[in-house]
Amino acid sequence: MSQSEKSHPAGNVIGDGQVENGGSARVPLLDDAAAGLYEADASLDPLSRAALIGVSRALASVGRAFVCLDPHFRVLHASIMLEKLLGPGTALRVRGRPVEELLGEDLFGRNGPLRRALQAGDRREGWRATLQFEGAGPRLVSITVAPLKHGPPDICDPRIAHLIMMRPAEEEPSGGGGPTFFSGVVASSPAVLQIFRLIENLEQSEATILITGETGTGKEVIARAIHEHSPRRHAAFVAVNCGALPAELLDSELFGHVRGAFTGAVRDRLGRFEVASDGTLFLDEIADIAPHLQVKLLRVLQEHTFARVGENQSRTTNARIIAATNQDLRQAMTEGRFREDLYYRLRVVPLKIPPLRSRPEDIQPLANHLLARFSQQHGLFKRLSPQAMRVFLDHSWPGNVRELANAIEYAVAVSKSETILPEDLPAGILEGAMVHLPSPKPAPGIGEPVANAAPPAARNLDAAHLRAELDTHHWRRDATAHALGISRTTLWRLMREHKLA
Ligand SMILES: Nc1ncnc2c1ncn2[C@@H]1O[C@H](COP(=O)(O)OP(=O)(O)O)[C@@H](O)[C@H]1O
Ligand SMILES: [Mg+2]
């Protein structure tokens, strides 16, 4: 879709590509970075305007776009560099819009971490987000946000409360250290950032993709992100769980049926392949699909044709296919459960999502992100205590991100205070926390390592002493831990070390 000069507010843009600058000088639209801030703004005095133009010019020369926000997180000004990222006209059109329309609810929604940081007067550097606006984008950008602290005398627009600086993420290949928010998928680990790069490289592609990974690793969210970054993003994303339906129902679900095709088929029904014809069809749990449907599927992939159940007429579909499985398809092939030709048709682009335990850098950003999401759903504000974060970092996550999401939803529901403590976490997670894995160094201020923080005396407890303490407290771990001044997690670890568990 072209986002060309279609909706400039009347009167601001002049036919020859020039923009009226507050009734004074005319500035060329794209060449002069200053033009971003030009536009007649009755509330801006000439001095403020000149200051903004100067800043805009200086930052453009180092390749940065910026957006100024009012205290309600609405855009006051956007520099013309934004148009390099999103196309002509956007710097004007974003004015007055809530920032989350540009950079997403995940970051700037009510509980979004960047909104929270700005509200607290903090700066955040080197995060990455998908920038998009009214169908333009998405574009992965590195962003830094800061509250603007005015000092007398005010030389700029005094309404500006916050500043966002951005540049294309590819200009900062190593990342700035902060997490990346990629169309709903959050990550910090090199393995997943690599997947984001692959998705960007595939942006113009229609290739069939096979996503593999254990259950809960994020196969579906990645599939959605691929769709969002494809030329089909304005059409439907249709997901079908091939493992959830018996073969006959799956056949009609995928390909549709005609009236009378089977008992209960009282009218014609459109299959998912037709619904997703201009969009993306996500076939989850593809390994479970029955042999005769594998044949039908192979034909769609090769020829784009199929027939509805109960009909001979051949129909066409243009759906782009993304398939996913948590099974080993090679194994299924050797066992004769999965067709080899279908396998190779599906894995034109293979994409493997590693389990969460092998990318511990993602635990903390995911935990914070999921917490923000669930607390917002419940109209609450919650934070994770460093001890709870430690438990998360120590857990091995056999159920991957889904298990983490469930643990956080549970904790949000049961915790009584604003801060989630280890005791608010599901029992399985607390005990799982004893399995030691290489854990990443938590970011400053978040997730202090509780085990190391245990008093040295407690860490050196011998078995007899520990047993005595446990006896005193009737083997109640809460009470014993409390008495020893250590966390329940540390106590559990010591009990295991001393074979008292
Ligand atoms: N990287 C991620 N960022 C944000 N949410 C994620 C991520 N990975 C998984 N999730 C969340 O975890 C849950 C499971 O993800 P899903 O894509 O359904 O996994 P899978 O299809 O591999 O079983 C979903 O609630 C999803 O939103
Ligand atoms: Mg799934």
C-alpha cells in the first residue's frame, strides 16, 4: 500500500512539495530535516519553533528521528526523519495521536514498561520496538526514551513532557542492551533476535515456512509476527490446530464442504484455505495430520488447488502457508507417519525456536512483559520482587513461555500485595527452581540473586543444624526459612544439598 501524500491536513502542504512554515519561510519537504517541525502551530512562538528546528536538524545529521510527547503521551512533534522510516506524510499525521499507535501497547499501553519508566522520570536506552502507523511499517527501530526536564528559561515548546529518539535497528546491529519488542514477540537472546532478523529478511517473501520447537516456545506468536511483516499483513491470519480435530472434521475445516456432503452438512461451508486466500494460513501441529489429508495438502502446496468435501470441482487458493510442530518430523518420516514430499514442501524455510531453558536472557524481559499484560487485564499494577524473579531465572521451564505465562497469571491472581513474592508462585515453579541452570546476570536493580544474598552463616549450615531447625518448625519450610533469615528457595536448595528434601 502506498502511504503517499494522501492525507496532509488541508492547508499545511503546498502542491509543489513545500510546507508552509507557520506562515513565514517555506521549507522543502524531505530534504530539510527542519521541515519536520515546521508546520504552522499557532501555539508555538517563533523562538520555540527555531529551537525545535535546530534540534531536528542536528539530530537528523546523525540519523536520528525523534518524537516529542505531551504529558498524556500524545505526539506533539515528530521530526521529518520519521518519514524516512514510515514514508511521506507521517510526521504530520502522527500529531495528536497517542504514542501507542506508533510504538505499540506492549511498550506504551497503560502498564507498558516505557510509559511506566517515563512516568517515574526515568530514561531507558537501547530498547527495540516495531514502529508502525496507519498501515505504514512495521519497522524495527532502536529507541531511547527520556522525560524532558525543563529548566528556566524554557527555550522549547513547554508542553513537551517526554522525548523519544529512534533510528533503524539495523544501524545498531548489536542492539542497545534493552529488550526487543517485535510485533508482539519479546526477546533479548541472540537466538531469538536472529529469528527476528530472518523474519525481516523474509519480508517480501511468500515462502512456506516450517516452525519447529517444543510446546509453548512461541511458535504461534512467531507465525503471527511473520504475517505482520509480510506483504499480506492487511489480510487475514487464520490459525488451524490440526491436532485438535478428527480427520473428517479437519478435512472440512481446511477445505470446506458442500451441503449434503455428510450428515449435518446442512449448508455449504467455506474452508480455511479459502478464508485465508489473500492472507496467511497457520497450520499448527502439522505432524498430526492424517495420510489422506497429507496428500490433499501436498496438492494445495504444489498447485494451489483443492476441492471442498463432497464436491469434484477444483478450487484455487492463494493462501501463504506457515506450518508448525513440536514433533520431530524426520522421525515421523522414518516411521512412515509423515510424507517426505510434504515435509520438503513445507520446510522451504525452516525456523527452529529454542526452548526457554537454553535462552535464559529472555526470562526476565518475558516475565516483565507478561506481568504487565496480565496486570493490565485485571486492572492492577503489580511488580515482581527480586526474589520471585530469581526463582524464575532458576527454573528450567519444561513448558517454556506458556508455563511462564501461566505462572505469572497465577501469581497476579493470588498475590495480595502489589509486589509478587516467591510464595505467590505456583508450587511446581518453586520446586523446579532448584534445578540449576546457567542463569543470566539480571539487569541492575531487578532480580537480585537471592541465593548469594543468603547470610553466609545460613549458607554454611551443616546438616545437623538444618535438621534441628526443621524439627523445631515441624518441617514447615516457610517458618524454618524465616527463622534462618533465608528465602524458601535457598532453604529448599540447602535441604537438597544435605539430602533432607
Ligand atoms: N517471545 C514471546 N514473547 C511474548 N509472548 C510469548 C513469546 N513466546 C511465547 N509467548 C506467549 O506464550 C504462550 C505460548 O506461545 P505459543 O505461540 O502459543 O506457543 P507454541 O505455539 O509454541 O506452543 C502464548 O501466550 C504467547 O503469547
Ligand atoms: Mg501452538
